[in-house]
Amino acid sequence: MKKKLIIALASILVVLGSCSKLNEKLTGDVNPSTTAGSVNVDALLVATYNSFRGMFQDQGNLLALGEMSTDALIGPTRGGDWDDNGAWRVLHTHRFDGDNAHVKDVFSGLGGVNFAATDLLRFNPTPQQAAEARLLRALAQFYLLDLYNQVPYREPGESAVLPSKVRKGTEELDYIVSELTAILPDLPAGPATKANKNAARVLLMKCYLNKGVYANRIAPTFAAADMQQVVTLADQVIAGPYSFAKNYFDNFAPNNDVIGKENIWTQENIGGVSSGGVRSRWHMTMHYNQQPSGWNGFSTLSDFYNKFEASDMRRGVAYKYTSPNAPLNPANAVNVGFLVGQQFDMKTGAALKDRTGAPLAFTPDVKIIEKGTNLEVTGIRAYKFPIDFQFDDNGNVNNDYPIFRLADVKLMKAEALLRTSNAASGLAIVNEIRLDRGATALGSLTTDNLIDERGRELYLETWRRQDLIRFGKFLQPFQEKPTASDPKYLLFPIPNGQLAGNPNLIPNPGY
């Protein structure tokens, strides 16, 4: 059973969730008479954790930037639905600019986490509280670096009236590495719902693996010393209390705090007490007539779907629920993973229809703008979180959101080995994962089949864009993006409002 959290100072979430210069002026300066002894640091820390939830769990934000901009996800306009002024289309086709809503929201939201974690440090936290806050800050700064290459920052207690300073590129990466190294001794060993030692090690792995990318995104190189750091850190994490889950989707299930054996760091959701937006992960893609009723939006591309073997459980399964409130799925239909073909009522087993009365049978073909009579059924639908039915879809969920998982650690180790001419050892790791998931073993390991394997294992977990850039494939044409992209799209633009408010930020090249 999950422990209930008593969340104090809930209103602080509104304050900490914003980081524009104006909002920092209005809410960032605490009354000088406030003393450390009068502040509940535990409540501030909980609020900082919670300020990160929307970044991961909403269907926009990190999912939009990290997956919609790739071959794994598309947000088609379906007649009058999902147009949103073209915000989804321009992400997928690499036509985004500094006024895109999702580009702006992510920069602001990550900045809010960055500010909240830093501000907490001025209230004399314990060493562990400080270390947890600094890990949350490091993760927010890592995403800002990865997506925008510019990271605004302040010192604890620094006035928010003045523009924040900015670190860029490898200078920022070096700072994150130094922070993670410094806080490791003070972080707890667990549980997964807390910022913990192995979570810091995984983030360090991502820093070293992408170090050459942040030095040169167009033509990254991979130093042997950095790859060895990845291997060493991976071995330390793998030695921890993690193992492959019985079912791949157990890692995302309502009780994944118990059965999700691969999860290293998660965002805790407790239905009825403190829930994030995980339900958007099934609502964003399911049809209006499915259970629970969806928003009939996002799809994957058939080229991406076809990377999976039929036997690979990651492609989709008829997930067996343990909750007594879950429908029995008498048709034994695929109910998590990729949904394609005729869909069925999870309670009765009857074949479903769309709103026109035609069979609700999802097709592999999908266009970025759908206009035909079949627009409700185009596109293979994808989600990874088995639905938490016990709360009757009222917004409460128990599915914890995984930030880092064991399989990602192993795949990063395999990549580091491959990049240092040890493909045989890397192949053994990849095949261990593939065989566990029901796929067949690969005969050799190359950068081409490794990036495909990362896609199969980690789809919809925000890493696809970062991976494609590291493997030199992000700018290439893919389905519904028929031409190669300008290299400027290796970075997102700094939002125009942020540029106007902080002279230390500059436009990214090409924007």
C-alpha cells in the first residue's frame, strides 16, 4: 500500500509553477522578515516535487516536445478536433517557433521547478532535503539544456527583480555533473518515489552519454572516458534492487509501486489524495466510445509500429487487471500498448462503432490533417499505462509515473559499449531485454538497430527526440514529415516572451 502524503501549503504550487520574469517579480521575493525557522521545509519540498508533475504527466509539455517532434507520435487535426492553432502539427513537421504554446509552457514550467528548488535551499534544509531539491533542480536544468541549450539560474535568496543569469552548453552540463556528484552522499537509497542515489546516477549517465551532443549537436563525438563513466554508473545501478517486471506494462500499472520492479525514480500518484495527470496518457489517444471515453487524438505512425515483432509484448497485450472494478475484457482484446484494428467493449466484448455508426477499427494510415468520413478511426493508438478503473475515471489514479527505469540503464550501457568497440557485450544486454519482452534475439548490434530498440523499449517516455539527435537521425524525413529539417530544429527556440523579459537570454541560432 502507498503511504498517504499530507500535503501542506498546496497553494504554493501555483506560485512555483511559473517562472516568467513578471511572475518571479511578483512571487519570488519572500518577505525579508521571513526566517528559516518559520518555514515548513518538508512542505516546500513536497510542493517542489509536485511542481514537476505536469511536465511529465500531461499530454503536452515534455511528451509533446520529446515525442511529438519524432517518428513515434503524431497529433493529427481531425476535422474540427485537435487543431489548436496548429501547435501539434508544427512540432511533428519541425516548423515550430518561439510562440508555440508547448515550447513556451515547457520552458516556463521547467523554470518554475528550477526556481522552487533553488528557493528552498535558503531555508536551512537538512542535508537530505537539500540533496533532494538539488536533484530535482538538476533534472529540470538537464531538460532545459537538452531542449533549449540555455538555462536561467539564480542563487538561493537572490532577488527575482533582476534578470536571472544564464548558463549554456557544456558549461551548464559541467555544472549539472558537479551538482550530482556533490549530492550523491546525502541522497537516500530509496524509495523510488523520492529523489534517490540511483536516480542521480542515471541522470549522470545521461549527462555523460550526451556530452558530445551538447558540444556539437550536428556531429557529436563520444569520448571513451565518458562512455566508461556510463558503464561504471550503470553497473552501480544494476546492482540495486531492480529486476524485469513479470509483464512489461506492470511498470506503468496502477499498482506499479509494488509490481513495477524496474522503476528507479517515479512520480508518486495516490488516488484520492494526490494524483497527477497520468490519465491523459489514455485519454489523449482513445476514441470517444471506448472505456473510459477518450479525446480521440494522438496516434503513432505505421513505420514506427512496424519496428515491433508480432511476439513483442511491448507492441500491446490484453492486460490482466487485479482490481475488482476493472472490466473483464471478454473479447481478450489488446487493451494497453498499440491499439489497431477493430476495438471492443471492455465490459461486454461487443464490437464498438465510431460516432458515424461505422466499425471502430483503427487503421495504420494517418495524415497530419484528416478530413474524410473515416477521420475518427485513422491512426494506431498508443498508451502505456494500464487504466486505473477503480476511481471511475474521475481524475484520480494510482499509476506512479516512471522517470527512470532499469531497461533504459541497460540500453545506455549497451550503447556506451557499442561506441567503444565492444559490440558483443552490448549485444548480450540488448538481447537480454528483447528475450524478456518476447522478441527474438538480434544477430549483431549496430547503431541503427540500437536506436530502434530504444524506440521499442522507451516509446512515449520523453526520450525519443534526445535519442534520435544522439544517433544523428532527428533531422531525417519520417512519416508525415517528408523532407529533411533545418539543423536549427536540433534546438527549440527560446520563447519570445522570455527573450523580452531577460536580456541574458539570446535567440537560438536560426530563430
